[in-house]
Amino acid sequence: MGKTVENPKTHVASCRMTGEVYRAMIADAKKRGVCISDYLETAVMQQIYSDVRSEMERRDA
């Protein structure tokens, strides 16, 4: 079924953090007057790029 959560406490904290991040992103999109789906697409792609790049840099170090 679902994925097993290794550490429920950090999982809950990370979910809460994700919710806060999304709320901040939505507020920012409204401020900029940008369509939220376009904004999220761009922001999510930037985050994925950033995460992947950080992971690659860590691996190379």
C-alpha cells in the first residue's frame, strides 16, 4: 500500500514544513499576480533543479 515512514516525528515535521512552504508560495504568487499553477510549476522545477544539483555536488565532494 503506502510507503513506510522511517521516522514519524520528522515525517510530520516535514509535512508541516511543506504545507507552510506551499502557503508562502501561494501568497507570493497572489502578490505577483501570477497564475498559481504557472507559478508552482516554475517554483517546483527550480526546487527540483536545486535539490538535484545539491545532491550531485555532495556526491562529487
